[in-house]
Amino acid sequence: MGQVIMPSVEKPFRIGCVAPGTRLPPEVAETARAVVNKHFGGRVELIFHPQCFASAGHFAGTDSERIAALVEIANDPKIDAVWFARGGYGACRVAEYAIPQLDSHARAKAWLGYSDIGFLLAGLYRAGFTRLAHGPMPIDARGEGGEKAVKRAISWLADGAASSLERGVTPGHPNLAFNLAIFSQLLGTPLQPDLKGHILMFEDLGEYMYRIDRHFFHITSNANVRQCAGIRLGRCLSVPKNEPEFGMEEEEVARFWCERSGIPYLGRADIGHDSDNKVVPFG
């Protein structure tokens, strides 16, 4: 009797999700799963670590629980990519302790997130990780445009789709993208990467104009930032009304501080705290 040859079954691309900051509502995780199942069928599988749904005051579990979950997902050879569940606040309490524990499996993975996750992305980039990007997270599944945001993220994580990318990603220059306030806070810390020759893209949410101005002062005063190849400005959304009126809009502020510091201002970027947020690979 001849040998029976079983048909090969393609292994799904497994994406592990962790929450280094605040808790992800379980219903949002289910919404993200539904989008993935709709557009990618059984080809992609989302794995939400139970820590995503934990609660310890403001955070999705204690610092040690969040660190352990990140290391577990990142170092798991059966996980193909790391997708941060959401921002909030807390990644800066995790990054310095988690990154030294990451192994070669973690280095081989693609990583995606934005907002508060910028602390981790900056630290990982400094540590030599090469497959990092600013882009949509599972939390973006909620609300209008969420389906497109999730599809865009998964297309990049699983397929490296060029259609997911910010259209102005500059050929010939390494790129980095951050929330403006987060980037301002990480400068001068052990998480700050080398910025020489990079195009820096910034976006923000809910900051008064005077705070946006203050962040740009701090950022453009940094000696390493002044070695970058230029700055592009994403969307600054939900800016509270200033009393009295500040007298400048966000792009005027960006131009002002770039000119004063000698950094080229390179125009707008298609990134922001919204469902149209595009993917910007680091490097």
C-alpha cells in the first residue's frame, strides 16, 4: 500500500498583543478579531495576552505583570509579530526592564504601536531592533474608521504592505515617528536613540497650543535632534481653546522652532491619533 501524503496546512501568521500601559476593554479586542477574520480569514491569528485585560489602578496589571507579559510574547518563537494593544500611560515604567530580557526571537519580529508606546519603540530602536513602526493599534478598532485602521496595521505586520505606509516616507533617509509630548519626555533618558540623519515625524492629541510650543522648544533645543535631517508635522487633534488665543497654529509653531534651531521643516505627515494614522517604519 502506498504512502498517504497529507495535504500541507499553512500555519497562520500569529500576532501577539500586550498592553504596556492601560487596560484594553475585552469588547475592543473582539472587534479587532472580527476585522482580522473578515479581511484575512484564517491566515492571521490575534493572540491577546490575558494581561491586556488586567487592572491595577491606572494600569493593565502591575509593572512586573506588564513587563513579564511583554517579554513572554516577544520571546515566544511561535509568535510572529508584536502588536501593542493600546497606549495610555505606562510604557516608560516597562521599557528599561523589559528590553534587556528580549532575545533573538524578539529581534526577528515586527513591532507596531504609537502614542505612549513611543517610549518602548525608541528604546527598542536604540537597542538595535530593526522591524519597528509607528502605526494603528487594536484600540483603534473602536469608532468610525476603525476597520480600515486595523486592516492597515495587519497588512503591514503580516505582509509588509506598502499601501499601509505614510506616503511621504522619505527615500534615502531613515524615518522615525512619535507623539510630540512622548518624544519630548523621552529626550535625555536611556531610551533616546541616535537621531542623526533621521526624518522626525510628530503628531499630538489634546494639547494646548502653548504646550505644543513648549514641546517644540524642548525638542529643537536638543543637540542630537539638531543633527536630524528634518521634521514633518502630523495632525494635532482636539487642541483645547487657549485663553487668551495663542496666536499661532501648530504648523506655524513647528516652522518657528525649526527655523530658530536650523532644522529643515519638511511639511505635513499623514499620521495622528485617528483612524487615518498611517504606518511609519523606523529606520
